[in-house]
Amino acid sequence: MSQIRGTLVARDSTVNAAGATPSQVRILPTEPLFPEMGKRRIVNGYIAYWSRNRQTLYEHRLVMENIINRKLSPNEHVHHINGNKMDNNPSNLEVLTNKEHSAKHHPKKEIHPKKCPTCLKIFNPSINKIKYCSSKCACFGRRKVERPSLEDLKILVSQSNRCKVARDFGVSETAVRKWLKVKMYK
Ligand SMILES: [Zn+2]
Ligand SMILES: [Zn+2]
């Protein structure tokens, strides 16, 4: 990739003549590791040199190639262990495959089994955001009415009747029947 999006930066603090505004100019934080390769630049947040044919040569890849004493293949990525893309200290670099590398940067959120708050069944949500085991449970669960526990509800109903309990909670008798029924299939 010879695409250059980074800021042009001189090796020392001298401003490059490329017309960069002061805010675009940053002083590179480290000493050049390959001074014979000329001026360094920041490309996509990485320190890079130009090759003779104007290709971008990333310093971290050059360091790694020196360590392993061979060329890196395009599928071999060099990862910055401490997250600082400009820290090209050999101890901060590791070779990863394309796949391993993207896994490091975009770790998949683990999805854990959940307890459905409506029916109390343990289920595996397809994504972490899902709270209820089914749309049916979600429908009951999202009611604003604070529901009693099943035990309490059974006691209340046995002490009076569903109709009275429904009135006490400000819901329909059908709702109370559903509360009792839904909770039963746990
Ligand atoms: Zn990385
Ligand atoms: Zn449920």
C-alpha cells in the first residue's frame, strides 16, 4: 500500500516544505532506527520511511525483519504490544497473522447464557443486548408494573382472588393470570 494519509514530519523539528500547518507537524518521539534511510514520516499513525521507488516502508516492519532475519509476508502483521504505534522497540513488537491481529484489535465480546427475567429460564442470547428469551417474555417483561414474586403472587391470590390482586396492582385479571402462567413454565 503506497497510500499516504499521515502527517508529513521531518526527522528533526524542522518543518517540511510540503506546506503542512503547525498543527499537522509533530516531532517524532523516537530516534530514527534506520537513519541511513532518510527522513521519517508518520503514515497512518506509524513511523515510516520512503523506499527508493516511493513505497512506504514501516519502521516497525523493518525492525521485525531485522529480528527474524527475513522479509515479512503481507499476511504477517507486526503488532505493537503496548498499543503505542510509534514504539518500535523490539520488545514491543510481535508477528501475528492477519487474523490474529484483527482479533487483538477487535476482540469479540463473549456471549454468556442469561436468565430470562420473565420466565427465569436460562437461555443463550444471540447477542448480549438481548434480555428476554422470547418476544413473548419481552412483552410481559417490559411492562412498567412492578410484579410480585411468584410466591408472593400465589399467597396474594390464595388470600383473596385474581380479580382483587389485579385491581391492587392496577393490571387486568388476564395479566395476573399470565404472570402466574408464565412463571410456571420455568
Ligand atoms: Zn496491532
Ligand atoms: Zn423467558
